[in-house]
Amino acid sequence: MGERKQRGWSLQGMTALVTGGTKGIGRAVVEDLMGFGATVHTCARNGTELNQRLQEWRDLGYHVTGSVCDVFVQAAREKLMEEVASLFHGKLNILVSTVGTALHKPTVDFTAEEYSHVMDTNFESTFHLTQLAHPLLKASGQGSIVLLSSVASIVAIANGTLYAASKGALNQFTRNLACEWAKDNIRTNCVAPWIIKTEMPAVKRITASAIQRKITLPKLLLKIGEKKRTGVQSDDVAEHLGL
Ligand SMILES: NC(=O)c1ccc[n+]([C@@H]2O[C@H](COP(=O)([O-])OP(=O)(O)OC[C@H]3O[C@@H](n4cnc5c(N)ncnc54)[C@H](OP(=O)(O)O)[C@@H]3O)[C@@H](O)[C@H]2O)c1
């Protein structure tokens, strides 16, 4: 954030919705946006954690609100966007959709329910949230959407086929939406991080197992090892949102 602040970068007067803002990358994004002056609304499923986080941020003087919402559920997404429309008077400048889930197992072992859970959480919920947000982003006159993809959408990762496909769908969705909604002054981007040290259960398992087995993962993980940490930090991702 430091370098961008020095360059006079500001989001003063801007409104933002960040899904999954209580932990990991979403939390870093909320804090980055607030640090630049944006008014932020976030959501998560765990109400106790959400209230704790909101209190911590308000104690620091930030303008932030939140809703308990499971973005996997269609009606919950609709309710979330109604709350955002009411809070921000029908206008939204920034939508950052960070919620995602990973299930690593051989492709032939996936059940239909597991398939739906991964695809609906990672792709369908994002697709629907952007649809719901469109009138608000357009009304702001200066909209920006950022989606959370993954390096797994570009390179093959063992037993991560379905996760990779869901993130690959997001990549192409981003390209199309960027063209389709440019006329409405809405920019669309996605970020595709490699392993980031967060609470995501799949990430915890991957990093723990890699460290235990002294697996040589590609360059980045080697670099991380040199830094004596098990993952790049969420703040590093927040810095590359392309807002
Ligand atoms: N960490 C990595 O290495 C990595 C690498 C590449 C891409 N990514 C992507 O980055 C995104 C964020 O991952 P992360 O590692 O930061 O995850 P995380 O640390 O597990 O945090 C997830 C956040 O989203 C919320 N959340 C999860 N499911 C939700 C749902 N259905 N509805 C509403 N909120 C929900 C969680 O709160 P509750 O549990 O209370 O709902 C939490 O605030 C994902 O899309 C992931 O695929 C992560």
C-alpha cells in the first residue's frame, strides 16, 4: 500500500463490496480498500467472526459494514445485493468476489454433489453476483469488478482438475465481461495467485504436506521457503487488484 499511497492513489468517496472479507485474501482486500479511503461492505457465513472483524476495523476508525451471507445460496446473494443497494443508495464502485472453495481428489472420485458445490461456489455464485451488481456498478459511472482466479487455472496441479476448471471459467468470464460491460464504464479483471498463506483448508493441507515431504514445488515456493514462510501473504494479492 505504501508505494501507491505515495503516488497519491485514493479511493475516497468510493463504495466497495468484498465477499469473504473476514479471512485470508478477502480480509486483506477489505483492509487495503479501507486504507485508501473506500467505504466497504463485506460478508461471510460465520456471524461471530464477522462481528469481531467489523468491531476491530471500526475501532481503527474505518467505515465498514457487513452481512452474514452464504454466497452459495441464490436467495442469500439477492438479499446481500439488496442490502448493498440500500446502504450505498443504488450505486457501487467496486465488487471484489473472493469466495471460493477447493476440493482436491482424483477426477473419477467426484460425486455429483461435490461437483455442484465446487462449480456453484466458484463460478455460478460469482456469475450471479456480477449480474445483480451490474445496475449498481453502472449507476456509479465508474465501476470495477475483480474476481479471484488461481494459477491452477493456467497450469495443471495434481488432483485439482475441477477447481482448475472452475477458475478457468472465471478467466474467460472476465475477458468476455470486460468487453461486454466496458460500454457501461465497468472494468473487469481477475487475479490468479499461486499458494497464499490463508485459512483455506486445502491450502493448509498442501503447504503442510509439501513442507513435510520436502517437495520441490516451482520457483515461487522455493522463494517462499527461503523467506521461511509457508506462503505469500494475502496483502501481496490485495496489492495487485488492478482497480
Ligand atoms: N490461498 C491460496 O493459496 C489461493 C490461491 C489461489 C487462489 N485462491 C482463491 O482466493 C480466494 C480466497 O481464498 P482464501 O485462501 O483467502 O480463503 P480463506 O482464507 O479460507 O477465506 C475465505 C473467506 O471467505 C468466506 N467464505 C467462504 N465461503 C463462503 C461462502 N460460501 N459465502 C460467504 N463467505 C464465504 C470465509 O468466511 P466464512 O468461513 O465465515 O464464510 C472467509 O472470510 C478463493 O477464491 C481461492 O480459490 C486462494
